[in-house]
Amino acid sequence: MPVSLLMERILLVMTVLGLVCLCVGVTLYIAGKISDAFTVAQAGVYVLLIGIALIAMRIFYWILEELVGRGLESMGK
């Protein structure tokens, strides 16, 4: 398996896992606030932060990929 294909699969999993964490985290947070359960709301915030971190890493990798692509294009000209 080529490394680029492996990286794309890892990034896809990161994106999906990040979005799932965002959805579950928001749901847990809202449910914890409504039921006045601090532990559930706190768990929701932690899951939400993990989702934000995963999405941020994915965006950071995308920006780096674009910069490297433009750098390679300018070197080829």
C-alpha cells in the first residue's frame, strides 16, 4: 500500500472521528446541562474538545499539504 493512500485513509478516519466526537460532545453537554448533571456535562466538554483537536489537526495537515504543493510547483518552474 502506498504511503499517500495510507495517509489519506488515516486523515479520513481522523475527520470522521472528529465529527462524531463533536456531535456526541455537544449532545452530552446539552443533556448534562438540562438534567443538571455536572459529570455528564464535563464529559461532553472533554469529548467536544477532542473532536475540535482532531478537526484542527486535519485542517493543519491540509494547510501544510497546500504549502508543500505550491512549493513543489514553484521549484518545478
